[in-house]
Amino acid sequence: MTIELIKGDITRIRADAIVNAANSELMGGGGVDGAIHDRGGPSIKEECRVIRERNGGCPPGKAVATNGGDLPASKIIHTVGPVWRSGQNGEAGILRQCYVNTLKLAESLDMKTIAFPNISTGVYGFPKMKAAQGAIEAVLNFNTKAIERITFVCFDDENFRLYRDILNTKNVL
């Protein structure tokens, strides 16, 4: 498995699956979630509506998949990260589950390449360093022969530097 790091817009990434940092209602919002829904077109929102009606949404730490709509990805895997509330409420474990459950779902869908945004570091307030450490550890500890490439896509300079520094210390980049 290859790990890549880029600074950019996840809605422009070519991958079998891109990950949406969704809200539990799966209906779009701000940040990555809003951009994916806006640029991906109405078919993504429609599939999210069906999932919401069938399952009541998506709880934090879990993952569901929809089509890629108008985006350059076959699938969108929506995962709901934790809202930061001091770190004493299991937030780190929930964030880890976002990555693990997303990777498990990607494997089950035969996705070979997957791109992750910085889950929970925007309006959900997860400290960026802790989120980067958790994301990288979850990915590195995930045992897969099916997934060939994982790309971390950082929208801002701070996340990009954090991921780069952590990945360099682990001799991954």
C-alpha cells in the first residue's frame, strides 16, 4: 500500500473513492461536506436521502457509500467524525473508527485507491495535530492487500505540514 500526501481540493482528486467528512444527517453542510454535495450533483444527495430514510442517517465513526456523482471518483464514502468536547468523551476512538470503517467499506466495494480529507478538524473542532496522528496511525495499522493507494488530501497549509512531518518521521514519505 502506498501513502500519498497532497495539498488540494478533494473534489478534484481522481480515486476509486473519496471520503466525505459528513454530518450524521448526510445532507451536506459546510467545508468538505458542502463541496462534495455541491460539485457532485443531485445523485449523491438522493442516495444520501435514501440511506437516511432507511438507516436514520450515519452515526459518528460509521461509514456509508454513495455513487460519485459528477466527481472524478466512482464512490463517495461518507463518514461522520466526532465533535471535539475536551477529548474526554471518546473522540479519538471515534475518529479512528471513521478511518477503519471507511477502509473496511472501501475493501468491500473493491476500491483500490482512496482519498481522505482531514476529518473533524473544521467546524467539529478536533485539534489538528491529534487528528493527523490518529488518522495516520489508523491507516498505517490497517492491514490490507486490496487497497493499493491511500491519499491524504489537505486543504490548508497547517494540516499539510502536520501530515508531512508525521509521515516523514514514520519514513512513509
